[in-house]
Amino acid sequence: MAKTLARSKQRDIGLERVYSGKVRDIYAVGTDRFLMIATDRISAFDVVLSPAVGGKGALLTQISRFWFDKTKDIVCNHMISADLAEIKTLVPEAKLDDEAFEGRTMLVRRAERVDAECVVRGYIVGSGWKEYQKTGKVCGHALPAGLALAQKLPEPIFTPSTKADAGHDENISRETLAKMIGADLAAKLERLSLELYAFASRWMEPRGLILADTKFEFGVIDGELSLIDEALTPDSSRFWESSAYEIGKSPESFDKQFVRDYLEKTAWDKTPPAPTLPEDVIAGTISRYREALERLTR
């Protein structure tokens, strides 16, 4: 069994660690590359939970690797390699001999990050459903009256949010995004996000999956807008089982909604510290992530 990497077990790999996020640790490789290591940490409601989910980081990395390769004709991305043997050759100074790094390590080009989460929603659920119930809108998009939970939208919508390294991201309108980063860049982010969502939805349909919503991150590399961080993983997306889908109900999913549903049943107020995850929730989570990889890459 692969070893688990969690926040408590960060180790010296011979490189400067420049960032430790909710899930990933990032190390500088010279001035133009990063080494991204996906740990087994899991977060929900923007809080890191415990214990870690063993094997999760490797599954996330392999899913992102798959999508970066599949979508490179739509938009370029930051991935150089996710093959540990190749990375060891390209970055010989890194101490990556421990088997815990297998499958979860990615060498990427350094990007100037666009500070926005690019969310696309094809179905009304989650925070979008809560906002719709109150206002009839989602991030400024006026939607038809009478939509039910989990119902497919007339067309996918782009609903950006702020990018918070700590604390909660906040949904914003497209107009607010344009004021933050400029109208031209905002329009390009919207177009690319919708194209990526459409491509992924078409890919998942014959594999019995529905892409309810997802979020992307972008950065600028050598003057070109590029897809960065992760892509279309269970951490950044909501995948549903097509055969179990029913309007008006929260469908069976292959993402961390399983964890969110457990937490919603507790008395937790969504501020740290979070309740400890029980063993059955950990096991159910990793089995869903594993099946997501298997189904997506068929």
C-alpha cells in the first residue's frame, strides 16, 4: 500500500517549499518550474479535515494528468511530467526516493496565477441551489423560475469566485470579475471554462457519469493563458452516476460530496477544528475517488 502524505509528515526533499495549501505542497525548481506534490489531505467547506485519506493524492494527480493531456488542444497547461522516474531525471537535486512520492508528484511550469476560481455549473445544486432558492439567480445569472434540486440548467453557466488561500472563497458575478482582472481576460476565462466543461461532459456521458459542476484555475505562462493546478478531479468537480440521477434529489456522486454530506449531519459550524472523519467515511471517500479514475479513463 502506498504511504500517506499528510500535513504532519512534510519532509525535506532538497527543494524550497514555497507553498503548502489545503491539499498540495509546492516546491521551487529554479526560477521557472514548480514541483507539486498532492498529499492525502482532504478539505471541505475550506477547512482541512483529519485524518488524511490514504492514496487520495495519487488518484488526484493521475486524474489531472489524464485531463491535462486530453484538453491540451483546447488550452495549454502547466504540466511537464507526472512520471516520477522522468521527474527524478529532470530534477536530480530532489530527494524523491521514498515510495510515498510515486503517482502524486507533478513537475510543472511556473505560472502567474489569475486570482479567480473559474466555476462552471451545468446543474443547480450546492451553493448555487441555495442562492437560487433565495434570489432566483446564481452569481448574477437570472435563471428560470421553478427549477428543482439537481435539475439540468438550460445551458451551462460561468460563475466565478474569489481565490482564497485561506478561509472561504466567495461567489462573484462576471461583472465583478471583469472589474477585478479586466474585461478581455475575464471573457477569455469564461470561454475557455465553458469549452472545457463541454468537452469533459461529452467525454463522461458514454461512461455513465454526469459532470454537474467543476472549477478551473488559470495562469499566464510565457504570455499565454494556461490551465494550472488540477483539472476535473473529485476535489474540484461534482460527478454523478447517470443511472441514479433523479431531479429533485441529491444524486450519488464520486467526489467529496460524500464527506460534505457527513459533515452536514453533524453540529459542526464549519469553522476549525472540524470533526474527525470516521473510518467508514474515509473508506467510502477513497473508493469513490478510485472508481472516478477508473471510469474517467476507460
